[in-house]
Amino acid sequence: MRLKNIFLCDAATAHPDNTFSVLRGGIDRSFVVDLNLPVKIALVSTIELDISERGRLHTAELSLLDADGGKIIPSVQLHFQPPAGNTRYRHNLIGELMIKFNKFGEYCFYINVDGQELGTHSFYVAQAPSKTQ
């Protein structure tokens, strides 16, 4: 099992043919005007499974931590079962989240599947520039 990609975007949609569409992908910095307001963000990741990993139930866990290791949201668990087959298979995990950040700085998403860390994605939350007139 391998993590093929992981990235942030404004929005993502899964399609029945195991593809996805994204809006403004590749976000690595989010500008926030007010820390009291939640921010909508989508996380997209693709997991490639070997033949032996198909046809059985897997548990993915998504965690979001700040630079001090504090959890920002409760961990999210998702269960998925790719169809049995004799080729490798790619499974897309797409989550749209409303997150209230507690401070400016670095954050990191962690993806674990069946208790094994597959990958991470770091990004920054920064103060939005003030508008000058």
C-alpha cells in the first residue's frame, strides 16, 4: 500500500469511475482574516493497493495537528473495501472540512491506513493581508 498523492484544494468531487475533480488544487498556504471563523478546505489523497490488499476492509484515519502536536480536529476514520481483482487498485480519499484554526503557523495532515502512516501534508495558516484604500 502506497500513498500516490496528497494535496489541499478549495473543493473536490469524487466520480463513479474512480476519478475526481478539484477546484484550485495545490494549496500550501491559507490566508485567514479572523481566527474565530472556520475555513473550508478539501483534502484529496490517492492510495494505491496491491493485489493482495484488494477485496478486504481497510480503515483510513485522518488527523490534523498544529506545530506543537496538538490535535485541531478529532481524528476522522473512514472504512473502504476495494473490489477484489488481479491488478493494483487506486482508492481516492476526499474530505471537505470546515476547520477553525487556533493560531497562525504550520499545520500537518496525517494519513494512516490500517495503523500504518502512509504520508503527511504540511501547510501554513497566515494572517490575511489587510486591505489598504
